[in-house]
Amino acid sequence: MDLIIVESPSKAKTIARYLQGKYRVDASGGHIRDLPPKKLGVSVEHNYEPRYVTSVGKEETIRRLSEEARKAKRVYLATDPDREGEAISWHLQTVLGLPEDGENRIEFNEISPKAVMHALEHPRKINYNLVDAQQARRVLDRLVGYKLSPLLNNKIQNGLSAGRVQSVALRLVVEREREIAAFVPEEYWTISAEVQDGERKFSPFRILLDKKGDKKYKVTCKKEADEVLAALKAGTYTVSALKKSVVKSHAPAPFTTSTLQQDASNKLGMTAPETMLMAQHLYEGMDLEGEGHVAFVTYIRTDSTRVSADAQAAARKYIEEKYGKEYLPEKPNYYASKKGAQDAHEAIRPIDLARTPESVKKLLDRKHYNVYKLIYERFIASQMAEAQYDAMQMEIANGVYGLKASGRALRFAGFTVIYADYHREDEEETKGLLPPLEEGQDLVALSESGEQRFTKPPVRYTDASLVKAMEDKGIGRPSTYASIISVLTKRKYVEKEGKAMKPTEIAYRITDMLVRYFTDVMDVGFTADMEEKLDKIEDGGVDWHSIIADFYPPFEEKLHFASTDGDEVTDILCEKCGHPMVRKTGKYGKYLACSNYPACSNIVSEDEAQYSDTVCPKCGAKMLIKNGRYGKFLACPNYPDCRSTLPFGEEREDVFEGTCPECGKPTKQLKTRTGKTYYGCSGYPACKFMSWDVPTGEKCPKCGAALIRSPRGVVKCSDRSCTYRAPKKKA
């Protein structure tokens, strides 16, 4: 039996149901090989070749698939139809030992019986241009992230990460917030009047001040507003111009990944990662009661608005049958994809139009249903006729001032019968048509008013507007938008206020540092240009190694400069190897590091590098002044070989008190780093006797432990479990 390998178990289940046991279908669970998780995994010295290792936890999967592949007559690799899917198939081909030039790669844009069977009839070889484009992206992102993240951790704080695309997206959010903070509102006034025809045949309508003389005019203060209102009240309103027209609104294009995320955010309040998760389930297939595993929509990672001829014909038939011929455009609607789009796949659309949202409403949970309904209705609307509106614009003169009014009314619903029109009425537009007046006709003012307003700052990014900005600026690709937003949120670089993204304090520090040292990497244009270079690898004719080779050496120079900027060689010598120490700046302030790195990796805080004049009583080295929880103290620089510590303070003569019971030498009064007094043998280090109380030099006749004298003068055994007390001497 032939074997088909896909990524997800859900996808495998859907395909297996369609093929009815004629093929064995199994899943790899995504990548089975990747760069090592805790090492760079890229040989910079050997033309940037990646070193792939088995993905964590995939040993059993590889064993199972290898066994199945050996038994199979033929193996088909049916991973997703994109760069990453091609790379997964290549890794599978390599690990399973399939022929490099074998025609075992199949792909389909939708998981339907027809599409799967068509793919099986037209297998092809692995497209190594796609694989190389994915390798280049993976290596590039690994080099940037693996090198920048430690720099941030050293300079700012632990737990930070940077990414080639992620950091540029964060910069957009930070710069927008700074625009908002720097914004200075400006005062302006809206001057309006409610007017009616003199015979009062028609309803009153609102007009707005627009011009003074022949120029656009905006009132900027109350004094000016009062003067204008006084002039209007003293004057006469006359219709000076009328313009009637039929305005058409074209149906929106079917969804791309970007527009799906934007619409789901605006209409359903869903985040980009949440939207993509629901869409992924709908693409791979879901269990329906009584039907089994069913796929609902086509591939959901696409930047194309193209649809197949069959899907277009099915949509036109559906529209004519349900809404009537007048809702069907004479010619099918076609939409141009945005400049720079890869256009590798169709737009996102339902697989089977007979499976309407209403028919599955009770079978799907709310979120899956809402996303499916959005995709379904957007696709149907994209193939429908234009909406039409009767519109009227009116100009009204009053002395030197010109006022205006506009309104429109729906004439033919067109695509809006199923999908809301994008047109939004604003404050300057009257709902419905204006009354059928004539030029030269005088109007009666019912009221006049002025309203103080202030200009508003730019709005914060939302999931929808950030996705749109990334798409417009060429940052990333459709498959990366949701993951970028997810990382910004999970890392707490942004926090949500409603739908809006607000950068956290750490986001400013990350952005400022990266912009300072890595101007090109953080530049929107540079990032977009890199995406174009990756596309050229996919198109063929460009060696992916050359793209990395052009990028990495200048990047490495900037990295070295960023990590050493502000370094200062001092005259302090490393206590471990004797080389000069270098003063550096880190997340906790300044510190000293050995200049002999990496042979010597000694690092001390700047405070720890202060040497005292006190000599270590154990090894003779000059002791360091250190800060502890109880304040300053002296410590031997040869730690851990020498663990000697002394209290920090004024120099004083040694005080001898008591006698060592072990060797008979005098005991010396000493202090811990916290200032507590204890007694140690002056014969140290040959004798290591110590006691908290003054030793008498004698031993307990009962247990043999040292006898000590308490602060009250009582001679007793130092062993607390012993009850011996020396008898008091008679006076």
C-alpha cells in the first residue's frame, strides 16, 4: 500500500477519510529536523551551512515513518504548499532515505477528494529553490536572533529575545507610541447650521462651514467662531450648486491571510494568532457529527486574491440561484494581488459552497463558526455585483462663506446583501438623500452652532492595523504575521488596552538599543528588501549562501562594536591570570572583565575590584572590599581556593583572650562579616580550633569537649548536650 505523509494528524484523518483505505496516511507532526535548540547550528566558517538535528521528541515518529516507508510501494510527501512545507518534505525525504530526484512530492490548495486525487496523479520532484529559500530564511533568522538576544540579555536584562522581523514590528509600535506622546492637540471649531426650504416642504438637514471666499477655511478659536456665527445669522443661505450622481461600490476581494486577520479583528474582536488557529482547524478538517472528518476552507497562508475557474463558476451559480441574476456581474470579478505578492496559492475560500454557515452552525463552536461564516460570505460577496448609491452634494452660499452638505441612499444592495459595505458615514454626510432643491433657492436657518474640538493623535496599533502595516511595508510574510504578534504579547513587549497595543518600558529600551547599533536590521526598507532577496532564491538563479554572506560580516562587525562600546582598559590586574581588567557596562551597571577572554573568563563587579591594604591571614594576598547583606567586608581574591574573610573597618591590634584546649596556644578575638565576636586559635592554620565563648584551655572531665567561660563567668562544657558545670571557687 502506498504511504502519504502530511504534517498534522488532523489533516491525515481528513485525507484518510476521503481515500477510503486505498492509501495509508500518517503525520510527521511538523518538522522532524531543525537547527539545534541551544546552539547556533550554523557554520559561519564553512559558507553558513546549517547543521540539522532531530527535533525534540521526534525519534519515535522517525522510527515509525521509516518502518512504514520501507513497507510502502511508494511514498508521497503531502506537506503544506509553501516554502516551509517544501522544507519539511525535503527533511522527510532525507531522513527516510527517499531518492533525491524521485517524484514523490504532491501538493494541493484544498483538502477535498478531487484536489487530493488530482495531486496523486501529478507528483513532482522536490523544488530545491523553495527549500533553499526556506533554509536562507531559517539561517538568517537564527544568526540574527541567536546573536542579538544574548546582547540584549547582557546589556538590558535576562529573558529578552530579538528577531529579524519581530524587532522591526516592535519598532513600529514603539515609534507610534512616541508620536502619540509628542502630539500637541490643536484647537478648531466646527460651524454648522440646520436649514430647511422656505416653504417647509422637506425635512431639515445639516450643513457645515467649508470655505471662506474660494479657499478652504477652518475656524481655530472661539473669538473667530463667534464672528463667523454672527455673520451667518445676519446673512442669507442660498443653494449655489447641486451635484447628483450614482456612486458604485465594488465588492471586496476574497480573503488573503492578512485581510482575514484584519477583518476578524475588526468584526469579531479576535487576535491574529487566535484567527489563524481557527482557520488552521477549518483547513485541516474537523469532526462533524454524522459525517466524520471534514475540511472547510482552502489553504489559509496566502497573499493571493486569485481563485480557480471552478470555484468562480460555482460562486456565480450560487449567487444567481439564491439572490437573482441582477446580483451577478456580467463578467466574473477578478482582483489584482498586491505588488510583491508571491501569488503561489488561491485566496482563502470555502471548499464546498453547499456547506453553508447556517448548515453547520449547530455543528461548530462559536469561534470556528464565526471565522467560517466570515470566509464564506466574503468569498460569495467577491463574485457579486457592485452596490449602487444615489448621492447628492450641495453647496450653500452665505456672504463670503461657503457651506456644504452631502448625502446618499442605497439604490441597489449588490454584494452588501451578504457582506457589509466598507463605506462608513461620517459627520459630514446626511443619512439618506438631501431634499430635491434647486440652484438659487433660499433656505431658512433653524439654528446655528459652533462646537469646539481638538485634533487627535495617531491611534495605537491593533492586531488588524499592525498586520496591515507589516503587509504594506513588506515586513515578513503572511505565514509570519500571527506568530510575530504572538511573540510581542507573550514576551510582554506590548500590553493590550482593549484592542490597542501599548509598548511596555522594556520595549523602548530594546528598540533604542537595536536602532542605535543595528540601523539596517531595524530599518523597514532593509527588511522588505531582504524579503525580496528571499523571493529571488525561490525564483531560482540566486545562491542562498551569497545572500547570507553579504549580510553577516557587516552584521558581525556591528555586533562586536555594540558589545564592546564603552569598554575601558583599567590598571587593575586580574587576580586569576594577571592580565588587565576591562571596564564594561551591563544590565546591572559597570563591571570588570578580564581582557584575556576567552582564555580567562573572570568577571567581577566594579565594587568587588576595590583592593584593601589588609593582607589575607591565610595566603598573604591583598584582600578585596566586597558588599554583603550586612554591609562591607573583606574577602580573599583567591576564592574558592582560599575562603578567608574579615570584617571591614578601622585597623586594630589583635586581642588575645583564652587558651586553645587543643594545642595550648593563646586564642585570638575575631569577628564574622556581620560583626559577631568569636575566638580562634592563634596557631591557625595548623590548629583550626574555634569557639563562640572564651576557651579556658581545659577539657570537660565528663565528655572531653572544651571548657568555655560564659559572659557571666560560668565555666561549663561547650557541648550543649553535656550538663557539666565547674564548681564555683570559694572566696
